[in-house]
Amino acid sequence: MVKNHLKTIAAPKSWPVKRKERTFILRPDAGPHDLKNSISLNFLLIDLLGLCKTKRESTYLLRYKEILVDGKRRTNIAFPVGLMDVVTIKDMKKHYRIMLNSKGKIEAREIADKESAIKLHKITGKSLVKKKNQLNLFDGKNMLIDKGDYKVGDSILVEFAGDKIKEHFELKKGNTILLTGGRHTGSMGKIEEIIGTKIIYKVGKDDVYETLKKYAFVVGADKPVVEL
């Protein structure tokens, strides 16, 4: 049986946890994100947003207040939230996007109301299902589409209502990427060149770096299409 807690010292490096202040921390349930790239709603409410002090309080908040993740109400304190997820606290009229900072740590960034109904997804796989194209997305979600020139590595901007694709951004030269792994996790730049499994990208006017293609998350054309 999977333990519902893990030792704080063994928590993923992406978790912004003070490792010497406690022994155990709640483990997120298996779900849309892997352990490395997600935190529990309990950790979000207590440690990142400071809305609760104890697990009892976060349990109460989720049970009796309306808290949404990507437009759907969640009541489980161990539900995992990860990169690009949108968390809405209705009573407070507050919205947050889960992101990675420049140190590779998970954080919750407050966003405007108009941003709370959309999410960027990275396409990680593509297949044919019943004569339709199925897009496999980075957070475990699948979408069936009739047509479209979507490729693995591209990103799509999706509206929660009806799972409508609003925009499509290719993994190509000139587009803006967010680094989700490697030495420069959390930084952004523009693609200069794609060579096999590697990407050459530029930050600012002069700084040029190299990363693996798997670490590149396209977030827009000239600039990010959502608040990051």
C-alpha cells in the first residue's frame, strides 16, 4: 500500500519545503502530474498561500468552500496540482497558476480573472483513435480532434469550457519557450535553432544557451500567451 506521507528530507527538489522544520509531508495522490512536478492541495493551501495552518483547516476549507483546479471543484487535500494548473478560490475571487521559478521550485502566481478559464498544454503524444486524432497532453489529459497539424512538442491554449482549443503554438524557430528542466529551469527564451534532440535558444539580446528538446515548453510566439 502506498504511504500517504513521505519524509521531508526525501521530497523532490522542486518542492519549496523547509526540510529541517518537519519530519513528514503529505504525499500527493497519483494523478495528472508525477510526484516530481506536483504538490498536494494541502501543501498549496498551507505552505504556498498561507490560507491554513493545519491539515484539519485545509480539509475544512476544501470541504466547505469552492476551490477549483482547472475549472473543476476538488475536495481531496492530497489532490496533485502541477505546472500550468489554474487554482481558483471562489470566496476570495483569487486565481493562481502553478509555475516553476528560476530556482526550479514550484510556486503559485496570482493571475487575473480573465486568465482563470484557460490553460497551456504541451503535446507529448499523438495517435489515431476511431478515425480521429488523439492528442496526449503533458498532464495526462487526452483530447480527440477532427483535424489539425499538431505535432509532439507543440503547445495548445485550451479553454476549460468545452475543452476548446483557442490557439496552437509550434515548437519552431522564433517561438518563446519555458524551460521545465535542466540547469536553467524556470527561465524563458526564444528558439534560435532545433538540432535533433537539442534546442538552441536566446535569452535577451546576447545570451545563447542549449537545452534538450524535452525541457522546452512553448508558451507563445513573440511573448507568453498567458501570465507567467
